[in-house]
Amino acid sequence: MQDSPSVPPRSLPRKLGLWTGMAVVVGIIIGSGIFRVPSPIAAVTGNITGIALVWVLGGLVALFGALSVAELAAMYPEAGGPYVYLREAYGKPLAFLFGWMWLLTTPISWAAQSLIFAEYLGFFVPLSVGVIHLIAAALIVLVSAANYRSVKLGAVIQNLSTGAKVLAIMGLSVAIFILAPGGAHNPLHTESLGAANWPGIGIGLVAALWAYDGWENLTALSGEVRNPQRNLPLALIGGTLVVLVVYVLINAAYLRALPLPALASSTSVAADSATVVLGHAGASLVAALVMLSVFGTLNGSILSSPRVFYAMAEDGLFFRTVGRVHPRYETPYVAIAFIVVIAVIYVLLRDFMQLAEAYVLGIWPFLALAVIGLFILRKRRPDFPRPYRAWGYPFIPALFVLATFAVVGNSLYHQPVSTGASILITLLGVPLYFIWLFYRRRSADRVRQAGNPD
């Protein structure tokens, strides 16, 4: 006898393959960052040497993280990703803190990406500020509806948008190299490399890590990836390598098109670079490219991020309702709808700069702690099946941890207010954890009393 269709599945089915996994990694990482942060990185580093070191070092840090976390992903191919690894290595309190920070940053990220999309749409169609916010809110609802309806539909959108954006960025880079002024007029021929400005490089790495952030989102989808022991490590490592190559290529194109002072002062570096070689048509091309890029990032985040809250609900660290799976669509529909509501509120009440300032460096320290958990689990559970073992262990994982905390420490030293605020916001999760436990105990007591009125 078959189960009634009204009974929700107990878990999320595995429907995603290797290419979708890579598309999630590449599509989420390459968002708006590569069109915004090259200018401040150029400003703080001051020369071509510093710019190159920031992008290469940032890419290596991300790659080292992917190489390390891939072992954990293959060990625990479950929904939730870093939440699961922190829970297994340290216990539920630290995992809850990660979930708390994820809850703060996820809707902010969705709201910021959707506002960027709507703002660039205004390049083609005149829009008022109010209409921009309404379009951004509608975009979140529309993309979420597709992922609510079907994980396969979300995967198709992700594959197409990621492929299109990578081809477009590489095409733009090649066009700039071919069409940019040559000889003495080429900025790369007139700018000196310069000595490395290490304090500036440290500050620039904070921005670079933001641009490289997102590879960890795939691990939240681990419970829905087919053959996860093989596909998760390949997607994490391969996707991060693709992004590193794309980022180095487009930054070299920026430097070929613009003199260093112009690059450092530009508020729209991609548009300015394209305009040098393509005129007004170049700015239009870049506006369309930015819209495509942030659309893919938004879809990838909506596809993956709600799985963390689904996993927390399964563990009893979030409202049980959030852990429900749709009986027909087989998606974590309540978790998706929950974040949509918060993200739309952010969009309607705040502008992009307020959202960007609120999106502080909160996730990377948890990724470093997850990689430290790799060392802990190697010692605590030596016989646990490890289909993939971290390449370069223990050196590569150790370098990722050291690099992450060095960047955070440098940020705390040079920007103590914003970085300190991020740490304090994270620590607010400690009392919230105990409040949640108290709430759960009270709820359980009420249920017992209702079942035993005597």
C-alpha cells in the first residue's frame, strides 16, 4: 500500500548532480562583488603588485577552505552544511551560533542582491526609488517561488544563469584586452608594479573574501546531491578554481583599460572599463551583465541557504514547522517562505548601502572553526568513513584557518568598530541559545501537562 500523498516526505530527495553543484558554487560566488570591490582594493593596496596579491591570495584562501571542507561534506552529506560540521565537532551551542549568524546574513544578502538587480534595471528603464524597491521585492518572491515549486527548476535556472554569466565575463575580458589602447597608452605599460603594501593587502583581503564568499553554500545542499561522496568535493574544488581564474582575468582586464588612479576612484569599475573600449554600448552591456550575475547569485542562495534552517529545525534548535518538506514538491517550503518574508521586509525598509554595511564579516570565522573541527574529528573519529580526504592535510587546512583569522584580526585592528560590532552580534546568539532551550522545556512541560490533566 502506498503512502498517502498528503504525508510529507521525511527527508529531501537527492536530485542534484555534479554540474549543478559546480553551478551553485560558481554562481553564488560570482555576484556583485567583482563589479564593486576591485576599486576599494586598488585604493588600499596602491599598486598592481598589491592588487594581484589580494586576488590571488583571496582565491587561495577560498580554495584551501574548499579543499578542507570537502572532506567534511563527504563525511556528512546532510542538509545544513557548516551547521552540521560544527554540531558534530563542537556540539549544538556553537552550531546554533552559526545558525543565528546565517539567519542575520541570509535575508540581508537576498535583499542586497535584489536591490542591485533593480537598480541596474533602472539603467534601461527610468525607475523611482519606490519602484526599485518593489521590483526588488517582487524578484525575491518570483525566484523563491521557482525554488519552492521544484528543486530541479531551481537547478535549471542556476545552470543556465551561471553558464551565461561566466561566458559573458570572459567575453568582456577578452574584448577589453583586444580593443584597449595599445603601446604607451596601455595603462599596464605605464603603471609600475610597486612594492607590496602588506597592511593595505590585509585590508583588501577582507573585501576579496567577500567577493569569494559563497562556495560553502553548496554544502547546505549536501542532502540533495546525488553520489555526494564524489560530487561534493569535485564541485567545491572545481567551482572555486573556476572563480579564481575568472576573477584574475577580469581584474587584469580592468587594469588594462583604466590607469590605476582611475581604477581606485571608480564607483562602477566594470562599466568604466567597458566604456573605454566599447563606448556607451559597453556600459549597457555591463549593466545587463550585472543583472544576470546577481540574478544567478540570488537564485543559488535561495536554492541552498534555507536548508540550514531546515537542519536546525530537524535538530530542535528552530521552530519544528520550518523543517517541513512539501508533500508534492519535496522542497523545504516553510524555510524558504520564512526567509522570503524577512528579506522582503529588509528590501522595503532599507537601501543597498545600509544593507551592505549590515552584511559584516560573520560567516568566515565559522568556516575556520569548521575546518578546525576537521582536526578534531580526525582524532575523535579516526575510523569514520572518509570517501575524500583533505588534500595537503594538515598544512592546507591549517593555512586556511591561519589566513582567515589573520584577515579577521587585521580587520579588527584597522576597523575595530565594524568588526567588533560583528563579533558582538554573533555573541548575542549565546543568550538566545539558552532562551531557546528554556522555551523548548516550557513547551514540552505544557504538552505533558495537557496529556496528563490529573
